[in-house]
Amino acid sequence: MNNSTSRVSRAKLKSAVVVVLQLAEKGVDGLPIPGVKGCISGILKIIEQEEANIETFNGLVGVITGFREVTVDRLSKDRSIPEDLKSNVERLAKKLRDIPARYEERVGQRSRMRRLKDFVSASDHAKALNSLGEDLRNAIHEFQTASLVNIQLMEQKREDDRLIDKLQAEHRAFYNAHRERPIETCEPDTRVALLEEVAEWAEETGPNHPQILWLNGRAGVGKSTIAKTLAARFDDAKILGGSFMFSKPNGVTDGSKVFTTLASQLAHHLPEFRDHLVAAIRAKAASITAEIPLQFEDLLAAPLSQAQSSRSTVIILDALDECTPETLTPLLTSVVQSITRLRFLRIVITSRPESPIKEVLRHFAERIQEVNISNIQTSRDIETYLRRRLRDAYARLMGDANHAWPADKNLVSLVDMANNLFIFAATAVRFIGDERAANPEHRLEMILCGQHVGQKHPFSSLDIMYREILRNALPESEDDLHERFQDVVGAILFSYEPYSVKSLAECLAPKYSAKIVRHALKTLHSVLVVPEDDETEGLQVYHKSFMDFIADSKRCTLTEAYLCPSAHHTRLCLRHFEMAKSQFGALFPINPSMNGQTCESYTEAVLDISAAAYDMLLHWEHHLHALEDQSMMGNKTEEAIIALASQAQAFLVLVSEFQAHVNRLESGNRSNFNTALEISFIEQLIQVSSFYTLNSAPAHQGQCVHHRTA
């Protein structure tokens, strides 16, 4: 009876072992990890054909059930298993596959029939199965231990990531960042010699080898295109440390964000740098917001010097001339002064050859290799670019891919007009290939008509093309069209940051709707980026050379197209004053209890509207600084400054009255409204407004001081 009961119990336990193994096998085979399928089948086969005592089967049930519940079931719920954990599972699968072979070694090679005959009493089978269970237990234990270590490492990495995230990298400055106006890479088979020369420079390791390469040239020669191409190639070669692409149209001009951004990128590319950077942030968290030289020393120079690399690491700074003046010099000086401490580091700088940059670099000539891109003959490259792009445009617009267009003589004329300026070629392609154009041949003829005009300066041909584009957009005797052009395009070109079609219409309301704004731009897509939808920000120029042209009365001789900087900055500044007053005035002098509002909802309204007013402040500060620059260049801005000072005074009175209103509400213990409207906002408001009020006319000084102390 006991033997019979024992056999039944063993049978049940064996059945239980088989069931849990089958479940485990099904779970493991379903994991999204190559190479693990079938790793349990060998063990399952042994269990199905062998017998053992109750204790052995009991132990196997416990081990396999724990493995299934703790490991397989949890992994099956996560379809994005980390690579380290995948590797651990693959190692476990290999161990599980090896277990049947070790079992066979223990019991010897016997036929399946013999196993069935002596399974009850064969102690060697029981021992072998016990050993199998032990092997299984050990394999699972090793896996779980390794996984625990990985979990701890992953948690540490997450903590490190949180520290690195505090750097607040300027992602818009990455070479491969999304942009409404994408930076192209070099056309295949163009710029070949220059790109090869830079690649050789980057790999050179001689002791006297200059570590900084300055690629300079006038506007439109293709500096940013070259910079992006180099960044992509260095990235593919695994030697790119980081990139920072300045861009005024995209609002990427703040030099104080360069070193935090580069540190963040280097942490991704150089694991040994990452460890030292994390330690630096832990030790000196204030370095993140410190002055630029201290940022460079703590976040880049010191960690890099501890993480010396065997290969060159390249950093690219593009369009450095578009960096804000107050941050450019400390940024560049920090880099050039310390570069020799970091022998493996290579830095590519592209910019116009402007005085502030030249002034810094001339003191360190031995560390700089300079290449003037403007002096490189690019006629053949421009011809290659134009031939391919215009052929594609003709095929797309006319439906004829076999027509040899344009004619060779016209292509030669375009190349001559380009005068080494790739921006001429790129703009010509956009203008001729615009889908709104009825006939690409007619647009090509419009450009070629200006080729015989005398060449007075390097941008003559570019100016001619820009004039033709504007003449096409602004027919004579269309005064309403001209006024709309001034309002809409002026706001786009002189704005603090890129508008969307909708936000520009709101700024110009009620005069223009989004539909009218879009209609005003329909013939200007070759020089302006116009997003497909009204919500996306990104209304901006394709290239700064167009703004240089249209804001220069000596170059833009088309009167209706010329945009006077001081006039537009004044108009936009006054408009943002009005918008800020409107936002702020909506809160005052309403008492929330009188309007049925809760104090909390009123506080939220204060937060929302004061934030919107603060945004207006940033806009008008931009225009005020621009007017100051215009004044320094000798342009008349006195009347504008006085008008703006008057507006500032009125706005400051409104701010002071609102503060008093908030204080009265607080004194009644209604809510802590003062936390909703931070004093820092008002202080910045007063600082900016008062500065320009003080500098506008003596009559305003007393009033301004009064408001500063209010």
C-alpha cells in the first residue's frame, strides 16, 4: 500500500515537474531574445523519461517554478529588454543546454528501454537527477546574481543620466537636430579635396600639429553645409565628440550653453569621460550655471584630461559668428587657451572672418590652422550641384526626365553668376524649382536677365537674384501688397524667435489673419522657410545673406522691398508693449471673490498671464537692444527711443498698481498671490524698461528712478 501510494505521489510530482517545465519552455521560447528558443527542451525530455524519489521531484518543482515566476514571467511582460539582461539570458540558455550532456555523462549511455526497466531502484538515476536539479539551481542562481548586479549598474546609470540631464543640453544645436530649414550635406562628388584635407588633419597626431581648424569665409560659401558633412563623417568614424551649430533664425545663439551641450554629447561618445564628468557634477554642481571659463574647466577640460583617449576626438562649432557678442569671446578664449592640455582633441570652427573672432585667434596663431573657403575655386562643384538639382526639378515639374535641361550655355552662365557662392546656387534651385512656378524655364530666364549687370562686389549676382525674386513677389502699383509685405516679412526677419503662421497672425491682429499671412508668403518660398501647417514654429530666412541684403538700402534698391531695421524694431517693440499691457491688464483690478473665482484659479491665471507678459518682455528687450545697435551704427533712433520710453513708463505704472493689488489680497489672507508673480519678473521688467527710459532723455530720469524703487 505504501509503495503504491509512493508511486502515485511520484507520478503526480513528475507530472507537476513536466507541467512547470513545459510552462517555462513556452515562456522562454516566447522571449524576444535570439538564441534562447529550445534551451529547456533537453531537460524536459530527460524528466519525461526518468523517475526519481519524491524529494528529487519536489526539489525540481520548486526550482523550476521559482525560475518561471521570478524570471520567465517577468521577462515576458517586458518587450524592451535591456541588452545587458539579454546577454545574461543568453548565457543562462547556454548553461541550460549543457545540463542534459552532463546528465548523460553521469548515468552513462543507455538505451531508452533500459532506462524504463530500472527507473525505480536505480540510485544513480536519482543522484543524476539530483545533480541535474543542482545544475539547474546553480545556473538560475548565477543568472539572478548577474541580473542583480546589472540592475544595480542600470540604476547607477539612471542616476548618472539624471545628473547629466541637469546640463540642459541645447538639442537644437546638434548637427543632426530637426530644423524647419534643414542644413544640407555636401552634394556627392563635391568639396572632395577639402573634406579629405580636414579628415587628414583630424587624424594627425604630431606634437606641433595645430589642434584647431578655422574654416572661414564670406556669407553663402557653404560653411554650415561643410560643417554638417564633416560632423556626419566623423560620427560614422566614431571620432565625433560633439557639435554645436549656432543659428540666429533658430534662436541658437547663447554661448553659455555650448560647454554644457558638448559635455552632454561627449558623455555619450566617450564612456571614460562620462565617469569623470559625473564625478565633477557631483563635486561642483554649481559649474553648470557658472561663468563660461569655469564651465569649460570643470565640465570639459578637467574630465577630458583625466580620460585621455588613444584616438582623436573632434568637436565642431559651426557659425560661431552667430554667437551672442557677450558670450563669444569668453567661449573662444577658453577653448584656445586650454587646447594644448588635451592633445587628442580636435576642434573645427566655421564662421565669417569677423573681428571679435580674429582678435582672439591671432594671439594663438601656432595653435590654429586657417582655411579661407572663399578662396577655394568651386565652379566645378557648383556646376555639378546645379546640373543635378535643376534636372530633377525639371523632371518633377514638367514630367520629362529625359530632357537635357538646362542648356549648357545657361548652366555656365549660372555658374559664373554664382561667383563661388553656393547660396546663390541653392536659392536659384529653390526659385526655379518652386512648385508654385508656372514654368521653370521662365524663372531661369528671369535670373539670367541680370547676368550682364556690372560686378561691383562679391555679392552682386546674389543681389540680382534676390531682387528678381522680390520683383516677382511685389508687382508695381500694388500698394496694399507692398504694405502687407513690409508688415509680414518685416516681423519674420526681425523677430526675437521664429513665429508660426498662427502666432504671427496673432501678433499682427486684427490686421491680418493666418490665411492672409500665408498668402503673403506664397511667392517667397525660395528665400523663406514656411512650415506646412499654421501651428509649427519656424517662419525664418533660408540664409542670413537674404536678411543682409534686404536690410541694406545700398544693396536692396527695390524701394518697396527694403526693410529698414530701426523702423521695424520700433514697430515690433511697440506692438509687444501693447500685447504685454493687454495680457497684464486682464488681471487687474479684478477681485477673484467678486468674479466667482477661487483664489487658486485666480493664482493660476496670474501665473499664466504673467508668463505670457514675460515672454513679451523678452521680445521687446530684443528689439530695444537692436535699436541700441542701430544707434551705435549712426542710424537715427532718438524718436523711437523716446516713444518706447513713454510706453515703458505706462507699463511700469501698471505693474506697480498690480503689485499693490496683490498685496491687498494677501493682507486679507485670501491666498499667497505673491508667489504667483515672482519679484524677479518685475525686477527684470523694471531693469530693461528703466535702462532705455534713462537713456532716452533727461526728462524721464526722475520717473524711472521712482519706478525702480517702487
